[in-house]
Amino acid sequence: MPIRYTRTLFPLLILLLFHNTLPAQSGAIWTVDYVKAKEGQYADMLTYYRANWVRARQIAQEKAYITDFRLLLSPGDTSWDVLLMTRYADRAQRDQAEAHFQEIFSSDLPAPAPVNGKSGRELRTIVKSQELEEDSLVAAGPARRILEAEATIRRNIASFSENLVNGQWDAVADAYTDDAKLFPPQFDILQGTDAIRDYWTPPAERKNRISYHRITPLEISISDGQAFDWGYYEGKTRNEAGEETYWRGKYLIIWKETEPGVWKIYADCWNRSPAP
């Protein structure tokens, strides 16, 4: 899912500045729009994009019309305020984009909702639009560190689920910092490695086990050795008879970089959601 970087993350935008390469006929393609809010309309413009542009791309990604997207904010000292990025697997997928988004806005997400009575055109100006080959996105210096941090956090998320399913309780506990805080539903706050390991390790007499677990972050934001991500988790518990019970919920995690390139969970909070 998408990452919404805050204004503190301007170094990431080094990736995208001053690249005018036209995309090849094959390979991944990013479309990039540089957007400036009209005077006094910055907050409403962000609300508009989060309610319309982001939601449309979430639907497009679910339908496999796009492969990824980003909404990035500048620090305010550029000619634009927001960078809108959409990734297509190849030229063929890009060429179908207009038809696909027309379909989305006619069936899944009727006409873009105005904000305080204003349409998108009344809230913003598109300064520039580009199409870039993925290979032309050059990650250097601080930007590379941010991208590497994001990749590490995503790997950690996947490993956490894998370790839960495989019963690797020491590895689960090691995903947290030594001074981590756990906020489980219907429990007091738990602190420290031992308490966290004890929480996740099931008693020997328990026969049910987790047979499936998946975490889907909807936002990851990274800055100055700290990060947060939030989204949904889902899983299945299997009993002795082989019957499985599905469950899902929502979560919020705060991460810390404990040493260069090493990211661990500092605070973990979650609760169940109603079954779909």
C-alpha cells in the first residue's frame, strides 16, 4: 500500500527532480504531477486529494490497474506543494489508465467530492506533469536511506507474520526494542522484552494455533530515526479439528532505528474489527 511522507521528508524528493526522460515502451512507468495549492487552499487541497485521488488509486491498485502510488509533500520552499506519483507495470497498463479511471469514477467512486464547496480545479494548479522510467529514478544520499528504511520496515512486517505462524516466539519478541511498549486489547500496557515474549508465547495447553497472518500497512512515515505505520491485520486460528476461524483488526506501530539500518518496534497498539 501507499506511503504518505510528511513535510519533514523532503530529501526523498531528490528522486524525482529534474528528470525529463521519456518512458520506454516496456518496463515500469511512473506518472508524476507537481501540484501547487491556490492561495489559502492548502489544507482543503490535501483533504481533496486524500478523499479522491488516494481513494481512486487504492481502488485501482485493488483492481490491478496500477501497481503503486505515492502522495508526497514538499517542505514549502519549492514551486509546488504536493507530488502525486502513480506506478504502472508497463506501457500497456499506462495506456489503459484513462479508461480505467473513468470506470472507477463512474462505478466505484462517483464524481470527485468537493471540499468546502470547491472542486479540485478551484483548489490547486498543476505546475508540471511527467512520465518517468523507473530506472531513471535516482536514489542518492538521504533519499536512499529513507527508501532503505521503508524496505526494511516492510521486510520486518512480513517477518513478524511469518514468525507468528511458525511459532518463533523469540524472533517475535526480538522485533521489539528493549524498552518497547505493547498495548493489547483488554490488557494493561506491557513493557520490555520479557513481558512481550510472555504475551506472544501461548501456554503449552493451548491447542489452537495461528495458521495464517498478514499485516497490510496503509501508511508508513519515516523521519529522523523514527517511523510510524498503521493499517490492518488479518489472520486465521486453527483448532485441533482443523477448523479455522478468521479475524481481522486495525493497528498502529511506532518504530525506532536502534542502530544504522536496524528498525524495531517501540510501541504496538491494535484491536479487532468486526468480521466483514
